[in-house]
Amino acid sequence: MTVLAGLAATAAGAWVWLLVGRGWYWRTDVQLPPLPPDASPARWPSVTVIVPARNEAQVLPSTLPALLAQDYPGCLRIVVVDDSSTDHTSEVARSLGARSDARDVNVVTAPPLPHGWAGKVWAMHTGAVSELAQEGEFILLTDADIAHPPDLLRRLVGMAESQDLDLASVMAHLRAITPFERLLVPAFVYFFGLLYPFRWSNDPNRETAAAAGGCVLVKRRELQRIGGLESLRGEIIDDCALAARIKQAGGRIWLGLGADVRSERGYAGLSGVWHVVARTAYTQLAYSPIRLLGTVVALLLAFAAPPVAAVVGGASLVIGIDTGSAATALASGILGWALMTYSYLPMTRWYGGSALRAVTLPLSAAIYVAMTLDSARRHYGGVGGAWKGRTYT
């Protein structure tokens, strides 16, 4: 009981620090702003939108029309890169483009994946170096499942121009409809912010750098300066790698949430979310067993110790076992759990959940610990980066 009380007290102290000393990561107020009426640039730069698509015939009808409907005043070109799809991705993209009166859809077929390249990076590179994309002063890299509001490009480019940004990225509002999605998807964004506090990423004086791959606007000249997408060819977590390269080269980056930038992809229950996380979790830890051990211990201390101490300490007080340590465990556990819950409230509200759902963060964290361990198991089994029929060892 004395050990449990000590762990709970340590966890409570950690939560005090996390709330005030980790870049306010838990807040949801770093958002893509509306474009002020007086902030329009004198000349709207040209933009090329690149959509890497592998077997996306089902989702494109929900998302591609939103790109075609952009009210962007400048020159805009949309390039869909068919990445060795086995469905009718190309045909669907061309059909949707033919129905649009405003813009065209240019479909490019990616050559076979070369050795040493991640599939998505190869598809984006194919689009970026194609003749169709050469005129774009900005490149918008967006996933095929992301639905954008009509003014998305105006707001992103307007902000990039007014703040002299080299990269601007929006964390899309992910789908959270099924019970497991509601349990795990808000936690996914919460943990992303814990790893990469948005304010720190946006601060040019800090090394932290992150982007959300579903929506990344980048200046072409800055992309060329870091060696193009070819410099990221082996990156599984390509979005954060791109942001890091640009920031290390002296560029300015921005990352924020977007309520009206939405993912249309569902996760098919626990297994769907599990596969998404397990694919990259060990990559995030640089395939280091030491980092894995440290991460698991830290997560269990921060997220498991408080509720366990509250329950065990309370039960011990009732029974009358080691009441002094039990009281300390109960008080520290309740304090740590309360601070943890408070930190999760903004994200649960962002996803339309009740305040009671914030209490479930320890359960979500426990599942993420299991996903991380499974990611390491997959890595050592040779299937760590399996995605859409491809396996990256």
C-alpha cells in the first residue's frame, strides 16, 4: 500500500506538470481560423492538390466533389494519383471530374513501387513531379478520405501568405460514431497532442514539429529546398517527417484542428483502430526497446496508477488495512484521476461527447498500451508497417 500511495502521488504530481508545462497540449483552441475580409493576398498563388489514392473507389464520391467545389480564386489543379489500385479508383475519379463544371480532375498512374519507398510517399512524389503539378506555387497534400469545406484553400493559403508560413496543416475531425470509435478516436488525437503539442510545433524557437497527413499545404520552393518528397521516401510517418525537415531547414510551420475538415473513413470497430495505431506506434519510438519500455511504464504510471490507487485505497480504508497509506493512495488517486479527466474534457467535447466520457481515459490509455506492444511484436515479426496490402519491414 505504501508503494501504491507513492506511485499515485507521483502520478498526481506528473499531471500537475502535464497540465501547465506541456504546451497546453490538452486544449483545443489551436484551430484553423476563418479568413478575415482584409487578409486576402494581392495575388492568389497557384495551388496543385495531390490526392494519393489506393483502392479508394468507395470513398472518393464523398470527398472529391468537395475539392472540385473549392471557391479558391487562384489557379487550382487537382491531381489524383492512382497507387496500383485493384478497384476502379481511376475510373471513379475521372467520372467525378467529368461531372464538374468548375474544375477538372487529372488522374496519374503511379509506376510500380520502387524498393525503399513507402507507398503513400511514392504516390505523392509521383504527383508532385508530374507535368500537371509543375505550375503550383503551393502543393496541398490530402488523403482521399478527407472532405474539405469550400473555403478550405482560401483560409489555408490566406493564412500561409499572411503569416509567411512554409507549411500549414490541419488535423481533420476523424469519424467517431461506433462505440469503439468514440472510445479511441478522441484519445488518438489527445495522445497526438501529448506527443506533439501544437503550440510547440508552431513555435519557431522549439524543435517540436508535426503535421497531420490528411491536409498539408506546403510551398513548392520549400519542398524543393529539402530535397522534395524523395527525401522522405522511406518514412512511414511521412507527415511529421516532412514538418521536421522543413522546420530544421529554417521554415515556418503551423498545425491546428479543423472542425469542418472531416475524415469520411470508418474504422470498423476495435480492429480497425487497432491496425491504424499498431502500424506506426513502434515506428514513433524509433524501433527502440528502451523507448518502448519507458513509454509503457510512463503510460501505466500516469493513466493506470491513479484509478487503481483510488479503488484499492478506498477499499483498504473501508476494510481497515494500513489506513494511513490507504488514505494517501485514495487522495492521490482521486486527485490524479480528476486532473487527468479535466485534461481530456476539451477533446471529448470536441468530438461531441459528454463530460462522463472523459472518465474513460484510463481505459483508452490501457488499450493504447496494448496497441503499442502489439506494434513492437509486429515489427519483430516482419509486418510492422503493413498497410493496404503492402508490408514495410
